[in-house]
Amino acid sequence: MKRYRFRLQRVLDIKEVIQQIRERELANALNVLESEQLVLDNHRDKLQTYQNEIRGRKRLSIFEMRFYSSYLTLLIFEIQRQINRISECEKEVENNKKKLEWAYKERQAIENLKQKTREEYLHDFDKDQQIQGDEISLSKYFLQEELITRLNI
């Protein structure tokens, strides 16, 4: 009997590579999301710092008030823009998760098929081994019977 060879092994190999690519894409998207979150945290910290600084001062000149007002408005705008970026990054992460899940399911389906065909092969192999063993036993038995009949004659 021929040795076992899975006919779709190349397809399975490709599916494994695709799954690895999807895993890297998800990891990259998660890294981008984390870095964008850090930028947002940094902007929020700056906003809190300047708000505390304004509250801590007794008197502010008109120039300082305009400066702080402009800067705080800019920070609030940047925070809102960063929140939008994070929202987009979260969508990208979800999209990459779905792609990874799909790639995993495709690979798993082929893995299951491979396992099933391997089990069928082993079953057929055991069956052939049993048949060969039976044939050897029968041949041995008939040889012994023939030898006995020749010796008795």
C-alpha cells in the first residue's frame, strides 16, 4: 500500500500562511490602536494640566487669557480628532479579527478533512495488513497440510 499523502497539503500550507498574515495584521492594528490611545491620553493630560494651572493662578492678563483659551480650544479639537482616529482604529481591529476568524475556520476545515482522510487511510492500511496476515496464515496452514499429506504417503 502506498504511503499516506494528503492531496490538499499545499492548500493547507497556504491557509496556514494566510492565517499567520492575518494574525500579524491584527497585531499591527492593535499596536496602532494602543499608540493612538497613548496620544489621546497625552492630550487629555495636557488639557488637565493647563486647566489646573489656570485655576491655580489668581490673576491672568488678557494676553494670558487669550493664549490659554486658544490653546485649550486647540487641545479640545485635537482630543476630538484623536477620538475619531481611535474609533477608526477600533473598526480596523474588528475587521482584522473577523478576517483572522475566517482564516482560522478555513484552515481548521481543511485540517479536519486531513484528519479524516488520515484515519480512513490508517483504517484501510490496518484492513490490508489483516488480509495479508490472513493470507500468510492460510498459506502456512496449507503448506503444513501438504507436507503432512506427503509424509503420510
